[in-house]
Amino acid sequence: MLESGVRVREARRDEAEALHVLAALTFPLACPPSTTEAAKAAFIDQHLSHTAFEQHPADPPRLIIGAESWGRRAGYAMLVPGVAADPDVAAAVQHRPTAELSKLYVHPDHHGGGVTSALVEHVVHAAVDQGAVSVWLGVNIHNARANRFYEKSGFAIVGTKGFLVGEAVEDDYVRERRLVWTGVTYGIPR
């Protein structure tokens, strides 16, 4: 457990319902005001359902990391090795092998409490353990809070891509954090 009371660990399959509930609460917070409620609900039903979370841990090498703060579920992240099939992502990501920080959501009661940073560092360590030299992610260009956090966490903007929410295509930055440079790991306390 970290000093702030944050505990980070690999999520278990039997936590699918709790992860779905957390995702249903937190995903809409990351959407721009123009995203309709129907589009948010469709995305949650398709990608963040109980069933989806049950299937993710059974889909190696996908890794779901959960965080608790003082014993309460506080957030989660998902790491997926490789570059997405999206040609915009493939063109933007500069360092390979890579892994995608596919999801990173924290309960609003835990914003600013170290949960997000703990999740990112755990994901970065897992990516290094899998042989990645970078981690990339997509984040809505209008999500100022997340973009400030990712910038401070070493994720530079390397491109843009579309992100389908319901039937609407949102604009995302592609951000990348290089983990290894000339054989020397940096930005990762060991």
C-alpha cells in the first residue's frame, strides 16, 4: 500500500460487476459536453459492461489494474500490448514495441488523491515487464484535466485520432510516453 492509502493490484475476474459500475460512473466524466447521453450509454453497454469486464482478464495479454484507496474501490486502468489497428495511431506512435493505456478512470471522490498516478506507474511497470519501450493512449482533446495530468506524467502529444462514442466520432489526442532510451530506463523508479 502506498503512503496515501492507495493499493494497486491486478483485477480479478470476479470483480467484473464492480468494475462495470465504476466504469459507468467514470466514463461519462471524460466525455466532452457535446457527447449525448445516448452515445455514452451505448459505449458503456458495448465496451464497459459486466460481460466485457468478465472477458477482458480471460483475453491475455490484456491486463486490468484496480486501485483502492483506504479500502474503497477508487479506479482502474487497462493495458493492451501493441498498436491499435487504427492507421492514425499506427502513424503517430513512434517507439515500438509499445503498449496502450487503453482505459484509466478514477472515481471523482478520489481525484487528486494519488490514485491516478499510482495506476499509471503500475501500468508503466507492467509495460516494461512485457518488453515495451513506450506506452501510448488516446484522450479527448477537450478533456483539459486529463490532458494536464498526462502532460505532467510524461505523455507527449504525437498525433490525433477519432474515437467512436455511440455513433459520434470524437477527436482524441494520441499521447505517448517513451520508457526506454538508448538502453537506459528512465521515468520509472525501481
